[in-house]
Amino acid sequence: MNARRIGADLLLTARGYVRSGIGLFFSLVFPVILIALFGLIFSTGSSPPTLYVANADHNSAASEALLAALNGTGAVHVQFVEGQTAAGFSAYLGRQQDSIGLLIPSGFGDAYANGTPFNLSLYVNPGDAAAAGAAEGALEAAVNELNLAHARAVPTVGAAVYQIGGVSYSYIDYLVPGLIGFSILTSPMFAMVDVTSSYRKEGLFRQLSLTPLSRAEWLTAKILWYTLLTLVSAALMIGMGYLFFGARLQITASILPFLVLGPFLFVSLGMLAGSVAKTPESAAIIGNIITFPMMFLSGTFFPVSSFSPPLQSFAHLLPLYYIIDGLEAVMLYGNTGRAVLDLAVVAVIAVVIFLAAIVAFRWRET
Amino acid sequence: MGAAIEVHGLIKSYGTTRAVDGIEFSVPVGQVFAFLGPNGAGKTTTTEILEGLRPRTGGEVRVLGLDPWTEGARLHRRIGVIPQEFHFFEKIHPREAIEYYGALFGLRPDPRTLLERVHLTDKADAKFDTLSGGQKQKLGLALALVNNPEICFLDEPTTGLDPQARRAIWEVIQALRAEGRTVFLTTHYLEEAELLADQVAIIHRGRIIVHGPPAAIVAAHGRPDRLRFDGGPEIAAVLRRETPLSVSLRDHEVDVELGVPADARRVFAALERAGVPWERFRIERDTLEEVFVRLVGRMDDGVLKGEAAP
Ligand SMILES: Nc1ncnc2c1ncn2[C@@H]1O[C@H](COP(=O)(O)OP(=O)(O)OP(=O)(O)O)[C@@H](O)[C@H]1O
Ligand SMILES: [Mg+2]
């Protein structure tokens, strides 16, 4: 291994990569787009839905109490609509988007005071089941509170809900390590499969075989380049998650081993896939067969714990699973023991695949 | 001077086809050796075996005293190669390519000097995939020279080049020879071989059919020199009557075969005596190209008639 040769090949790789543009898009721009896209889709879903309220029972003590109880649930955001009749309110809601509404008919206060059974009207949109469920739950809780108060009863059973780990994680917190894993996999795999098979077809490897550059040096330069790209793209994704989507992640140096071993593994795997194939076309097919299941089933977009048990067992066979699991252990749970275990698995797989790639990869035909 | 390249009984089979069928030759240090032959004759196969890019099926090969297949790493520091179809990384500039090769060989070549040498300075900073075919070929030659090679292997270096570019490459080859380097060249341009080569070998269906200095090959296998007159049947008639030489007439051109150069005097004397006017004449001499076409054609005919090759 000669540092000057590796450096020269790294420089050449970088120049070709930056000038061709497409690779740079997939390794740096695409992950940022993914973060932005998924972040936007799932961050709006986490704020409580708006509940439009038309109060026809003007300022009765009971209606005030009901609204206070509703607000207290925190599950809906109450917005008043003035001067609506029952028919007018329904039409009004129809003109709003994704709307749910509550109509408090007049006479509610009197009925409550007299203890006469009385119905409130909740309007929901069947297209938005989540918002409807939230509103129903909130209304039921508020009505329950009023009923108990009317009976002058004291609640005896309560429940306190806690989030595991003391912090509540939102989707974006899982998304950042998942998408870092996604780009650790895809950017070297797709590029290396293509490069390995097309360079062979064009005779570029035979030409390199006429120079003192060795296969291990060549592969090392590629690994260094994709590690560099991974570090930049991970920094971009973490920064985006932090700045725009309020991700809560622990950023420590323990992330780095994953950002180095990941590209090491997938550059080697891409070269192995490209080497065993006879043509660039079959190389692309082999590459896709390896890449696509891993892309979706390793916890990139959906947590593996949400899979069915057989699918979970399958996920445990995928090297990327251990990278994402390790990144989550470091960035979310601060679970060093688990991270070290994941790292050991990744390191062993990476070394085995690197050696296999060096053996399978030939400069010249025999 | 010792031999830069030595080949004994070299055989290369691809499955059942024998691409190279027991060839022998050697190239002394400092000579230009041109390897000629029709398409598919086995030139590239032989060249790549010498470069250490392909294993051989049988025979002995030494390049600078080394076995190219098993001692490639040592050999490659001392030779320069242009493959028949030279490709490089699409987005890389010629200047960068030379710096890259320099770094791989642990040298610091001057890209400008090398690019000037192959007439490519104007494209020093253009992406490889924007270069024309001839410009790519020139970069290939420049890269083959980066490591100051003792032997240059050039597989069809001038194919597809314009006449000026071809002459530029010829100059480079002549300069390499003047510097004492050995050049192993394949080409389809016979005048190129005739001009540049100390030795040529013509290979046909994997066998060398003739081998030696170009002038000696022409002398041995070419037809006698001919006097060619612009003129009609009366010149032919006079010469047939007055001289014992073989005369042929075709399209107002009369050819007289000269057994020895002095026969020319008899021809002019006969015309003078007969008082036949003649205007223009020239001497026709076979070139390597004519010899090549005839030898290869005769081999093909022989093969068609089922005769054994000579
Ligand atoms: N990799 C290969 N596999 C099978 N046959 C091959 C292979 N390479 C060359 N051949 C065959 O070997 C013979 C010699 O090919 P070679 O490339 O050496 O010819 P060449 O003299 O360089 O021809 P050209 O002037 O067209 O470049 C041809 O019949 C060719 O089909
Ligand atoms: Mg050839």
C-alpha cells in the first residue's frame, strides 16, 4: 500500500465524481431531499387537529366548563366560529378542509343544571380518521368530566402515561439514523456496481494493471472517497433534522465508526457484485437484488420492531440493519453496549466482504 | 546488443481456435519492429501476451528478460503500452491523466512536454469524453511515455488519425528509436511499417509468413522493377521485337520488366533506333504493400485450394 498512489487515485475519483454530477446528486442532494420530504410529511401529523366550535348556548356556565375541559385534554385545538345555526355550521365545515366541528345547541346549560339528558353534535370527516378519533376521545373525556362533576363524584382510578427512556421520540428522530443508513448503502452500492462492471468492459482495469497501482490500493481510494461523502451527507442530514424538524439526537464521536465501516462494507460489496457479473447489465441486476430488500427492510424508513416476526428475522440477516441499529443506539438511546455489539457485527462482515472482493476482482482476464 | 523481446513457439488458443500458432521472432534492443497482418491474424493477441495482459497457451516469451505473465509487476515499470482501443476515465483531462500516471509510477512528469510531443496541448484541459478518436489515441501515446519506457508497445497507434497527426506520431516513434528505445508496433499501414521499421513480420492466421527488414522482404518477394511508358501499341510492338524483355500493354501504358537495372539502356536504345516518339516514363517498383497483398492473397488462395502453407 502506497499513500501517494492511493492519494492520486482518490483525487482522480473525486474529480470524475464531482464532474459527472449524477453521483453527487444521489449521495449529497438526494438524502437531503428525503429528510425534507419525510420530515415535512410526518411533522405536520403530530400537531393536534383543529376543532371548530359553534356555541349556540351563549356563555352558559356549563358550556364554558365543557370547553375548558376540552382544552385541558390537549388533544384538539379549539377554534370558535361565531353565529352559526346547526344547518349553517355543517355547510361551513364542508367548506373548510379536513375539518371537524362541535355544535353546542342552545339549552345545554339549562339541561345540565336540571339534569336532563342532552346531546352535543360532533361533525367529523370520515376521510381523516385520526383527527376524528382524537376529537371523539377529547369530547368523551370532557363530557365524562362534566358528568362526574354533576354527580359530585371523585374519580378513583387514574392512569399516568410515561414514554420509554424518559424522552418522547418523534418520527424524525428515527428518520435521521435510518436515512443515514440509507445513503451509506445506496450511494456506494449503485456507483461501485456500475463502475466495476463498466470499467472492465472498457478495458480500464487492464490499463491500470499496467501501472504499479494495486487492486487493494484502488479499492482503498474508493472506500476513502465514499467515507468522505458519507461524512458530509450525514452532517447535512443531522443538521437538517436539527434545524428544521427539531430532531433530538445525541451527537457523539461514537457515530464515526459506523460512518467509516458502513462505506467500507458497501464499497466492497458493490465491487464484489460487479466483479462476479459477466456484463454491466447482469451486474446491475445483481446489485439491485442485493440493494433493494436492504433499502427497505433494515429500518431505514420503518422501524424493524414494527415488522412481523418472520420479516424481523430476515432483517437481522441484513448488514445494514446493524448499522442503523447501532446508529440508533448511539444517537437515540445512548446505549453503548448495544452499539459496540452492532459495530463488531458490521466490522466482521465488512472485512469478510472486502477480502472476498479483492479475491473476486481481477484486473486482467485469465 | 541483446534482445529486448524473444518469442519461441508461442501458441495461444481461445477454446478450439488457435489465434497464435507457434510463432518465433526476436527484437533487438533499440529497433523498431512492425507486426503486420490482416484483421484477426493474431497481432493484438501476441502483443497482449508480450505486455502481460493475457496468459499464453504454450511456448516461451521473454520481454527484457522477464516472463510477462508471472513477472508483470516488474516488467510494467519498464514498458509503455497503447492498447488497440484506448479508453480513459470519461471526465478526466489529459493533463490530469498524465499527473495521475506519474503519481502511480512515483515520478513527476511534465504534462506540457509530453502533450507537446504528441501535439495535444490545445486539449490539455478538456474532458476525455469530449476528445476526438485521434486525440484520445494521442493521449494514449503520451501516457505510454510517462514512465520513460525501455520498450513501447503500440497497437495500431495511427489508426483513425488524420495525415498530419499520423506524421506527428511517426516523428515520436523515430525520436524514441533515436533515444535507444525499442518499439513494438502493429499497423495496417504498410508505408508506415516501411518508413519506420527495422524489421517487419507478417502474421497470417496465427503464423508468421515472412520476417525481415522491409527492403529485404520487397527484394525477395516483390516483382522486378518495371519501366512504364505513357504510350500505345507501337511502343509495345517495337520493344517486343527489339528486346527479349517481357512487355505488357494496358490502357495506353506499356510496362517493361527489367531483369537487371542495365536492361533500361537496351529499352531506350531500341526506341531510339526505331524512331518511335515517347513522352513520359517512370520506374515502377513494388512496395511492401504490394508484397503484403500478394503474399497474403497467395496464402488465402492456398488455403482455399486446400494446399499446405509453404
Ligand atoms: N478473447 C477472445 N476470445 C476468443 N477469441 C478471441 C479473443 N480475442 C481474439 N480472439 C480471436 O483470435 C484471433 C486473433 O485476434 P486478434 O485480436 O489477435 O487479431 P488482430 O490481428 O489484432 O486483428 P485486428 O487487425 O483486427 O486488430 C481472431 O480470430 C479473434 O476472433
Ligand atoms: Mg488487433
